[in-house]
Amino acid sequence: MPAETVSPLTTYIAHLERGELAYQFSPSSNRAVFYPRLACPETGATDLEWRVSQGIGSVYATTVVHPQQGAPYNVALIDMDEGFRLMSRVEDVDPTTVAIGQRVRFRVHPAEGEEPPYPVFTPAEGA
Amino acid sequence: MTGPTRSGLTRGGAAIVGAAESDLGAVAALMSPIDLMAQGIVRALDDAGLTLRDVDGLFCATTQGRTSAMSLVEYLGLPNAYTDSTIVGGSSFEIHVAHAQAALEAGLCTVAVIAYGSTQRTIGRRAASAREYNPYETPFKPFLPASAYAMAASRHMHEFGTTREQLAEVAVAARDWALLNPAAWEKKPLTIEGVLNARKISDPFTVRDCCLVTDGGGAIVMTTPQRARSLRRKPVWVLGCGQSITHASISSMPDLTKTGAIESGRQAYAAAGVTAAEIDVLALYDAFTINTILFLEDLGFCPKGEGGRFVEGGRIGPKGDLAVNTNGGGLSYCHPGMYGLFLLIEAVRQVRGECGERQVADAETAIVHGNGGVLSAQATVVLGADATV
């Protein structure tokens, strides 16, 4: 078998650098797969297809972290409309107002130093 | 999705014959996790009426060593011991019970000890259990493990109307039990208001919804039925075991209100031939207040979604009608990071009838439910007194 030349995480980050939230679709199980992998969970199929999300989802679960120093901040699990879930945060609002079921829109938090870009969310009323 | 019944193990095919804590709370300076394992093993063997020379199976786990079985073999001088250091967080020890029973039944060993040690209070939680970097979670700075359980609580409150006060009931019940346990870390009463008004950690949790950060360790001794009957203590029989690992990271948990305890409990009950209604004592891994509610539901003590209402009015406290976490739990007795071994120790003592002020009358059956990671690794053991085999 030929060696993989690009890791799943590298492809994921490359999409984020282009402003895209990428996930995988597994034809063998007919479902979205996230986080990105080399093999589909349960079936083991290696024909996972990369897709780009429309960037719209709903808050599945939420918490506000109260650090001993610094301001409280949101951590949430987001269910994307394409059928995958990821950890992120909802920005631009008071973290205590983030609510389960709230519609949210993806944007890229840009790379900072050694840290690659990552996906964050903002409220998307009506989406 | 239904898993195996673990029917390869025999009901009552092994027994727990010794149990002991190591030093707990804040241990002496420069004590190591292996020191505490060894101390627990020596005490548990003494409880059983055995010595180290009888031991030919070592099962252990700690977050403070990558190769703890190797370290323990060296420390105890047991080069030919059968070893297993499966580590899946706090439920590792419930899984060790199943593995030790399998090893005993297969003749791989004849006297097995299961040991744990941690000095996380002394050296700091971060140093004791360094978190692996997860590129899909770490950037968001969840305060783990608390934030993961907090999000599960957020879902439970959203779906079932569980309230902040109901979560607090769990902490108050644990504290009321702890006040009856001389070995418990917490010594002062706690009220629902005291839980609600404590320092916020990760909404909806305050610090009183979260397990303690202590040092501690201990051991249990398991052996074959024949040998068990000849020893000092009444054997506590392993009636059934089960395990289910649904995820590692909270973002991969399929449903935050349904844990792998549904499956691990099903396996353990099936193997034991008992139902929740026949259980006298419950030891449920209460890393956070939501755990107890989830596990009461998932192990069949109340319907899904009813756990919050179920615990109201001190129902799982010393004056209630269901004996849950009689030692005071991870919330008020002791929590050195991987608490699962202490669940087994308390259940053994209850089934033996040794618990003094907190003893549950006529306790013959106990369910021990371990939780590891972030509601990730669920493992259940059903234990019983002589009358059950």
C-alpha cells in the first residue's frame, strides 16, 4: 500500500486557512465523519470523501468556564447541519446568553504564531 | 447497539477477599504513587489473611507512571507475576476486576491484587494528570474534565428540566454520608445553598458539584472460589461485570444524556442474574453531581430523565430510601484522580457489614459503577454476599 502523504489534520487545517470548515463523508456508512480520519468508524472503509460545510449549525451543549484569573468564556458543542458535531465557542455575545438550540454561523479564528486557525461561531438568527 | 454478555466469566467465579485504603487525603511528602499502591496491597493482604508471598497477579493503574505494572513488580519483587495495567481513567479498576476474574478462571494466577496510588494533591492536579493535546478541543480551553460534565448537565437540564437545586441534592447527600465516615476528607455539613453559592467552575457547576482533589490509593485482593472460602473474611463474590467505552473526547460522545452505563449495566445485570430492584447498595462514580443522576437512570434505578426529581428530598442520603455512595463519594470522601478502586472497597465493606454508623442493614448485593475519562469508559461490577451464590 502506498504511504499517505498528507495527514487528515493537515488537510483540515489547509481548509481552515482557506476560510472553510471541512469534514468527511463516508459512503460506506452514509454519514458525516468528524474529526477527520484515515478510516471510517465501524466499517473501516478508507474511501472517506472531504466535503466543505455550509457553516451553519445549532448549539448542542454549552458551558461558561470561570477561570481563576480572567474573564468567563463560552465552550460549546455545535451540531452542524450536515450531521457532524464539533467543539467550539460562540463569540460576539455574552457567554452566559449562549443557549442550546441557538443557530450559529462558522467563521475562522485566524492562526496566531504556532497555533493554527480554528473554527468559531457567531449567532445566526433566522439561519 | 448491544454488546457481548461477557458470558465467558462464571457467576461467582471469583471473590474479593481483602480490601484496604492506603493513606488518604494529604500524604507524607515525597510519597510516590507506587508507595501508596504497595501500602494498600500490604494492608489489603493483611485484611485477607494473606501475605505478599501468596500474590501471583498484579493489576494496577495510575496517571503518574506510564508503566505502573513494571514499577510495581520491581517494588514488590514479583518478577513472575501475571500483570495487567489497563488504563481507561477512573473505571480502570472495575475493568481490572473482570480481567482478574478471567485470569483467575484461566489459571493465569491464583491470588490477584488490584492497586491504585496517586499523590495529585501533593504534586498538583496538572502534574499528576497531564492532558494530551487535542487539536479539535484544546484551542477552546475547556476546563477538563469539569467542562465536559458541565455540558452533559446543560443537556440534561435542557431535555428533562433537571434543576440546579437537584444537582446540589447529590452533593448534599454525599456530604451527609461523609459525615458518617471517619476516613472522609470533608468534615463539615453542606447545604443546597452552600453548593449554589460556592465558587463557579464551569456552568452550571460550582466547586461543590466537583469531586475533591486529594491524594490516596488502595488495593483489593481477589482469588478463586475454593481459596476464598478458606480465608479470614467472608468472601464478596463477583456476580457480573460489564464495560462500554463510547468515546474518549466529549465532542465525540454520541448523546450527552445517555452513557455507556446503559450497556455496561445490562451486561453486568445479565451475568449476575439480578435487576436494579434487587440491589441493596450503590457505589456510583460521582466525579460531578450530574454523574450520579445519569448513572441512577442508566443503571435502571429510575427512568431516563427522572434522575433529578429522583434525588430530591435527600432520597440518596443516609436518611433516604436508596443507599448511594455511603462513603461520601468522590464529592466528599476522597478523589485522588481515578476514584474507581474506592467504589469497590466501600461496596466490599458494605456487603461484609463493616461500615459502622453508615452500614446499610442486611446489605447482600452491591452495584459498583466506574466512570473514566469524560463519561467515556463505563464499567459495572455486581457484587454479592455468600447468600447470593
